Amino acid sequence: MSDTPINLDELRQRIDQLDSDILNLISERASCAQQVAHVKLAEDKDAVFYRPEREAQVLRRIMALNKGPLDSEEMARLFREIMSACLALEQPVKVAYLGPEGTFTQQAALKHFGKAP
Ligand SMILES: O=C(O)C(=O)C[C@]1(C(=O)O)C=C[C@@H](O)C=C1
């Protein structure tokens, strides 16, 4: 146990501050992704927005940088969702899967592409 008494209010204030920082950083990242979309469109009117090789590179980097306490798989899952939301800003994505809702193929599609609309 640490010698410093843990104050719940202080810890929650710290969490609120960190959440504000995370919110601002995710918004900044999303604006960057929108600019990426503009650059892609300026270069090619049939631009491809979904770039799986780039997403894999981002996730590999995040997993290598991660120092815990969240494990790298969990961190990658969070970043996959962030990229999924950023990609949805660039262009709405349509993902098809086999069978009714709740199947393994739907779960696999959600895991791979994230849940963003
Ligand atoms: O780097 C790109 O080409 C992007 O469009 C940005 C981004 C990202 O959010 O990092 C978003 C969608 C792509 O599938 C890959 C990466």
C-alpha cells in the first residue's frame, strides 16, 4: 500500500481532466483524418479511403508503444474503434457479413472494422 492517502474526489477530478484531454486529442485526430480525405480526393477523384495496411501499421505501432496497465490487445481494440470512427468521417463504410445478426461472421466484421456507422 502507498503512504499517500487516496482521495476519491481528487482521483475523479484527475480522471475528468484526462477525459477532457483524450476528447480533445481524439477530435484533433478526427480532424486530421478529414484532412487526409481531402488530400486523397485532391489526388484522385476515385480515392480509396479504407487503407488496411496503414491501419495495421498504426495498430502495430500502438501495441509496441504500449506500456500498460491495459494490455496491447485491449489498446489495439480501442484504437481500432477510433480509426473506424475516423474512417466513417472520411466516407461511410458498408460492410457485408453472412447470416443473421449475432453470427461469428458479424462478430468478426465488427472486430475487424469497428462499430462506427
Ligand atoms: O492514413 C490514412 O490513409 C487514413 O485515411 C487515416 C486512417 C486513420 O484513422 O489512421 C483512417 C482510415 C484508413 O483506413 C487508414 C487510416
